[in-house]
Amino acid sequence: MKSALFLTLPLWMAATPLWAQDCHLPVRDENDQAHYGCRRANDLQVPVAVAALTDADILVVGTLSEPRSDLAYPVTRIDIADHPGARLETALQQAAGLQQFRRSDARTANPTSQGITMRGLGGNASSRVLLVLDDVPQADPFGGWVSWPGYDALNLARITVRRGAGQVTSGAGALGGVVELDSLQYRDLLSGRLAYGSRESVDAKASILRNLGAGSISLSGSYARGDGFVPVVKGQRGAVDRPAPYEQAGLALRAVAPVSDNTELQANMRVFTDDRDRGFDFSDSQNSGVDASLRLVNRTAGGWQWSALAYVQIREFANRFGAIAAGRNSVALTLDQYSVPSTGLGARVEVRPPLSDKAELRLGGDWRRTSGQTNENFFFTGLIPGRSRRAGGQSDVFGLFAEGSYAPVDSLTLTLGGRADRWKITNGFRKEVNIGGTVRSDDVFADRSGWEGTGRGSFALFLNDEVKLRGAAYAGWRLPTLNELYRPFRVGADATAANELLAPEKVRGLEIGADVEAGAVTVRATAFANRLKNAIANVGLGVGPGNFPGVGFVAAGGVYRQRQNLDAINSKGLEFEADYRQGPFTMSARYAYVDAKVDASGPSTLLDGLRPAQVPRHFGSVGVAYDAAAFRADVDIRYVGGQFEDDINSRNLDDALTFDAGLSYRVFDNLRLELRGENLLDRQVEAAVGSDGVVERATPRTIWAGISVGF
């Protein structure tokens, strides 16, 4: 993996940050020319691309223009320029209530624990928020988690978070909302950043961007490594505990070429590698991937507009698990998932016919296939496995969608959309053998299929130029991932079995909210209520020691779980966001309150009325920044409430308050020095607690010093 360093060395010689303007959204005039200026919430002249640059010559690329239906969504737009040097997963913390399954970031967490969700929908590590990059779904084809280091190499124009289900044009799986990443393309610039931090950490990114005739091309790369910290808290460590190193790298290539005056072809490819360790022997993981996509976009002014997309995702994952003895003085290898390959294929088409100024119609369809399998050894004697298991399958989702918006008067927009999806789960199997001996089981699972629907009806009413009311009723669904259906896993002494009979999750919900834009102040507030039927959770069914189906032996003190469909998770709450931007000053406040409870019966009756695992009741953050021509300073304070580690609410994770800050100074036009810190007060952020009471922590205090130059 150290060879990954050389992937980015040619790019490290040039670097610059993305410095923000006060109002940096380009707005198109009647001649389709882009201009900078502030855009109000009720301005339908929205951009097709965004950049936070002052010196670069902008090349406008991207998707079709933002639809009228966006007016009725609770939307958070995260400006990349407001978070220089931040990882994507860190920048997303600016969206109130958006969370990963665990509090650890992608430097120490197991990759399989990094799904994202919103609105307290809980569950397990598979994402219940749909993440898309230039219209391509980004969840791991096998597991549904997000490989965050794979995005550090990208040049992103913006991040858009749309809350709530029923987003019919985005595809299936958006139970809590959609996070859209849009690529940035601009001309003739070499840029990057190199930083050195605590525990011998290195963080680097560089880009080469060139205008080629009427098109453009960009190449960017990233590299990160660190010796890591000891995850287990002081006072509970044993001889097996050590720092948890990481090494991650990525490359991204993007090319844009005009096909005609109104049509362009966009080609994207990215590759990433991600090696992590969780701080003891047999806790390492390796994750790598290659993605490629082609997209045609036609933006004929006043005429038919359309886009067409095809993509492929290739993933390879490996992971080992060790059981730590009492006293934490020895560890034994228990499971070696030495190869988990998977592939995602898909296509999408959207058409927008020309209608009147008061109406808009979006029609289209999409298809996504995921296939993969886990190959693993277990039942170890020392380092010699006694048994082997292979399991996997394939899933397909075919969908057709239509969404229409109509403005009977200038102050009111009504939207109604729906989609019908045909899903199939096929080729499922699980085979276990005694290595060098007999077949223990050889199961072939029956194919399954069905129909599911997604819908959303909404309104946006402008009381005046400053105040907008909005509301929606919606429905959505998510197909179980191949990981949930077929792959068992372990965390410490606990073991969780897969379940090939899982049913799709289905959500129904309501929301009502208001947006206020008064001068330099923007305020957004939303109240919501959701019911997630068939919610997939890891349900405790027994305790060790003993042998259990699907996982084998569970040691004393360990818990045996299986993925199961709960009756439902009921979640209601409030989201609040406020922003102030005046000259070089920016201030923001975020808060989300979530009241979520499990509705359970049958084998999971014990969970009825309890709180879903890993769902805090409170999220909050405050950010302040000063960004002048030469000097920038920013402070971010984040709070997350207490939450439960497990489904029966017996293991509590304390609340956490963290303080981040950054300083940078432009020495010359093309040179800037940076200093930033994470968790500056070195507060303990509990990330997990095992059945033995041992607590793991997330990132401790980390100091970074860096330099960025640009030409």
C-alpha cells in the first residue's frame, strides 16, 4: 500500500485552496451567460454548476438545471470553500441530524460501519440516505456503506442535502434523504494542499485542470496516512492494544467534451485504495475500488432537455476479526473474510419536455444491478482455518418515474411525483465446507421479486420575498443489501448472522417547515414524522459460550445476533439551521432533535419501545468564520447526545462536545500557510462499547500544519 504514495507525487508540486466569495452561485441571464450574484430561494434561474473560486475561469458543466420541486425540500447546501482541508465526511456534519452509524471517521472505523442516515431511522451500517455523485449512486454495491476515502481525490463544486423520502427521480433507497455531490470543472489551474499532523500523519491533495479547445480535462489525486492512535481508552488497555494506522489514496480523472451547442459528454473515472487497522492483531481491512461513468447532457434553452447515464462500480474488500481474551493480553483469529468482490452496474435516462413557464415535467427511468459474494475462513486453530464459507447473490431494481410541478400563481408551487420499481433478488447461495474434508452445507436460496412504489406530494408557498412555507407527504423503500442478506460479521466477542429472507424496508412520512431569508440571515426549520416498516436491525438472540447458526462459536460474554426485520421504527423530530453571512464574516447554527422508538413483536419483542441503536436524541453545531483576502480563521463546535451501542439499550455511549479550529494566511498570491486542529480540547468521544464494557474512542486531538500553492 505504500506504493500508493507515488500515485500522487507528480501532483504534489502545485496546490491552492478554494477561497469563497460572498455570493458565489452563478446565475444565468436570458442569453445563457453565467454571472455571479446572490440567489434567493424563490429564484428559478438556478445554476447548472457551482464553484467557490475567485481567480479561475469557470467552465459551466453538470446536470440539468435544478427543478421547481426543489423549492419544497428542506435543503442544505454545503460550500466546500467553508471547510478547507476537511474530509467529505467532516463537511457533511454541517447538515443537522446527518450521521454515520458510528462516531469514528474513516481513519479508524471499520469500513462496514460507515453507512449514513438521517431523521433517526437507525438500523445497521447500510445507508438509509442515498449518496450520488454526478447522478451515480455511491453506496458500496455489496454492503451499502460509503467508502469515504474514495472521495478525497475529487474536485467537488458543492454538496446538496435534501431531506425526506419520496425523491422519485433519485432512485430507490432514499429513506432519510439524498446527498448529491456535483463535480467541479474549471480551466487552466494547478492546485493542491500538503499537511503534516499529529502521529506522523500526512494529508495531501493536488489537481491539474486544463481547458482543451471547447472542452476540459482534470486529473486529481489524494494521499493520506498516519500511525494512528490507540482506540481503547486509557485504563482499559491490555497487551494487545496498539495504535491503529491507516493509509489511503485515490486518483480521479474527468473529461468534458461538447457534442453540439447544447449537448456535452462527460466521462469520469476514479480509483481508490484504503487500508485500515483497528488497533490490535487481526483487525485489519483492505478496501479498493474503480468507478467509471459516461453521461450525456442536453440543455437546450426553451426546448427538450435530457440526460443519459451509464456507469460501472468494481469493489474488492477484505477484513479480519479477532477475539480478545479477558484482560486483553491475547487475541485469536476468528474470521478471515479474505475476499469480498462486488460489482455495481446501472443506467439512467431523464427527459424534460418544454412546457409553459408555470409547469415542469420530468420523465425517466433507471436500472441498478449489484452482485457479489463473501469468501471467508473461520473455525481457526491458531492461524489454521478449519472451515470455509462462500455466500452471495445478485439484486436488480428497474424503475420508472414521473414528477410534475405547477405554479398556479407566482407565489405557490405544487409538486407531485411517483415511481414504480420492480426488484429481484437472484442467485443467492451459501456453502460451508470443512477445509480438506466434507461439505457441511450447500444452500441455494429461492429467487424473490416484487413491486414497490415511491411517491411525494409537496407544496412551496411564498408569503413574501423573505418567507416561504413548505410541506410534503412521502413514501419510499429500500432493498436489503447483499451484505445484510448473506455476510455474517463480528465485533469483539459479539457475532451477527446474515438473513437471506429479509424483506424490503418501507417508509411513510410527513414534514412541514419554513424558510426565512432576510438580508444576510437565512433560517430553515422543519418538523417531521416517519414510520419505517420492516426496519432491518441486528437483533440479539442469545449469549455465549456456544455454537450458533450462521456464525459458529461465540465466546463467553459475547452476544449472538441476527439481522431481522422489525415491525417498525417510529421517528419524529425537528431540524433547525441558521446562517449569517456579511462581508468576510460567516456564522452558522445547526440543531436536530430526534425522538425514535422501536415497534417490535415476536422474536424481537424485547426491543419494543426501546430506542434504536446508535441514534442520539440531540445533534448540534455552531460555526464561525472570518475569511478576508489574506487571512482566514474558523471555529466549529459540535455536540452529539448520548446514544445506545446495542439494540436492548444496555450499553450507553456518553454525549460528546468537540472543538475544531483553523487558521490560514496568504503569504504571496500563490502561497498560503495553514494551521488547523481537530478536537482541540481532547475530549473523549466514545465510538463503541463492547459486551465486556471496554470503550473505544473516536479521533483525539489532532494538529495539522500545511501549505498550499496555486498557479
